[in-house]
Amino acid sequence: MDSVLEQEIVDEIKELLQSQVYIQKELSDEEIKEVIKTKLNEIIKEKNIRISVGNKKELLDKAFNSVKRLDILQPLIEDKTISEIMINGCNDIFIEKNGVIEKLNRGFDSVEALENIIQKIVSTVNRVVNEGEPIVDARLKDGSRVNVVLPPIALNGPIVTIRKFPDKPFTIEKMIEMGSISQEAASFIRKLVLAKYNIFISGGTGSGKTTFLNALSDYIPKDERIITIEDSAELQIKHIDNIVRLETRNKNTEGKGQISIRDLIKSSLRMRPDRIIVGEVRGAEALDMLQAMNTGHDGSLSTGHANSAIDMLSRLETMVLTGVDFPIAAIRKQISSAVDIIIHLGRLRDRSRKVLDISEVLGIKDGEIILNKIYELVEEEGSTDKKVISRLVRTDNKFHSVAKLKVSGIYEGE
């Protein structure tokens, strides 16, 4: 069927469903589908259109998605093979499948249609985005992460980036199977989590930090009380019964009511947590996170953007400095006493995501924080641009920070 005629039919059905008659009825999804089906049959008969059963179903779905769901985004969101959806204005839509980015040969009917979808997404999680507040983070019902940037900040129209997550969160076992981490390193990390080491997961964009943090949480004993703190709730911790999930809130149209990660961390300390999990630290809240780790809340987990474990330490310093005017020596002392382990992730040239190294924070020497690398990824012969052959191997360095292992009763010696 001609795409112009197809759009005309969808628009006619939308116009009917958005009329006052049907808005007032508050129909269920099934009732709306019946109305669409009836109207579509009328149009087909009236215009004497020849249409296959398959095309008719596509039209039904397209009309329903445009009214009740997320229009042309809906089938992309439902496609389990797509991990990322990138919308650069109404005409340019890109998707990522199996690590490969491709452009779709479709777009929104207009900027207004895209803006309507954006407002539909952000309103479901009580967020606001407009010219005055052109940047927002939100989430979909399935937990997918959404970032929106509007003009005038975005020069080529409304920008929407959707990071999708699998229905079943990745487990460490699955990551071992995929070669993202070795069995030996996974066993080592399990002991660290059980012994309540404070662990930071670092890595670049798309390196799998949230996925790894989620998998790591499987090692937390199910009888503990966990507080999770996120900008947009993404973590899928299923095995813990006593869990409190906190999410930040943007300020309202009057500029009031904002709840930041800093606010949530401070509040979480009064909730009797066994562990605090902060989805991502990226600002002044780093100081509150470090202070929580330093005041008896061992076993805390968090992530941060960085190009290496050393870079993660530097970024933590910078984050703390955005909130307070402390001497750098005091900040480094705070970091070195709070963070026990840094697990650094990366995305290799063949687009696979791997644990690149696992390091312990030893303390401060000559004014600098000292890292001791325990595991590192070693590339082997036979690697190509399309397939990197590598192993996460134990270094010759001794693991020094054994105190928590001994206290927890799971220290087995070197």
C-alpha cells in the first residue's frame, strides 16, 4: 500500500479516537482496538482498497501505537534485539543491534509528533521538559533509560536516546559464558561483595557499568536491607525482599521541589541500610557517597564514568571539589579510606564488553592514591579487529586488603 495513503488512514483513525466522543468514554485498550478495526474496515470498504491480511494488521498496530503507545517507537522498543534507539530530530532514527549502529528508513510525521511522544514519556514518570528545562532523564515502563534534549540546546531538533535493558538481567554466570569476566575473577569478586568491600565500577559510555552493577548485586545476601539511589531507576534487583528504591526528582515549573542524589544519600543514612547502591555518581554527591562509605556503611556499590581506574580516582576528586573547598590531600585521604576496589570495564574494538582490570586501593603514598592491580585483561595472539581474543588473568601482585575477608570468615589466604 502507498505510504501516503497508509498515513492518511492512520490520521483519520487518530482523529476519530481523539474526538470528544471517544475521549470522554475512557475506553480500555481492547475497546480502542475494536474501534480502530471497525473504522479501518469502513475506510477500506469506502475507498475500495485492496489490502492483504498482513498489511491490515500493520495498519491496526500503527494506528493503536500512534494513539495509545509510542507511535513508530513502539515496535523498536518491543524488538528484543535492539539495545539502543537514537533519535536525532524527527527524520533521523538510528538503532544499535548486536553492537552495530544502523539508520532506519523511517521517521516521525513532524516535529510536533515527536514532541508529543516525548511529553508522553516524561509525564509518566512525573518529569518536565520544555524550552526552559530542555534536558531531562526519564524511563519507560520496561525500565529502559531515556534521555531527552530539546531545542534551543539541540540544534537539529528534539534528541531522544533510549538505552534498553534485557527482560532478564545479565547474571555473572552469563557474563562468564560470554567471556566478559573469568570464573576465577568472578569468584574473587563474590568474596569481596560478601565481605562488604566498597566497590566502584568505572568505564566509558556503553561499557556495561549498570549491567555489571546489577549482576554484582546478585551476590548480596538476600536477608540484607538495600537502598538503591538513581537519577532514573534502572537497577533490577529481584532477589532482595527488603529493598528501598529511591529516584531523584527535577524541580517543578516554579523552580521548586527538586530532590537530588545528595538529598537521597543523606536520607538513606536514616533508613538503617546494610548497603547503599548509587546507580551513578557524577557530581557533588560523590562526597556524600564517600562519607557514607566511611561511616559504617560497608558493602556500598556505585558506578562512574572514567577511562581507567586511575582516571576514576581523579574524577572522584573533581566531583568532590564541585561541592566543597577541601584541600586535595584531605579529599584523597577520604577517597582512599572509603573505596576498597575499582572494577574497570571497557568496550573493545570488536564491540565486546569486558572487565579490563580489577584493582584494590592501597592508600596514599607521596600524596598520591596508590592502586594495586589484581586482575588485568591480556590480549592474545590471533586477535583481529573483528574478534579480540583475550583473558582476564591474575597478576603477580599480592592482594593486601584482606582485613574484611578475615572479619567475614571467608579469608582463604593467598
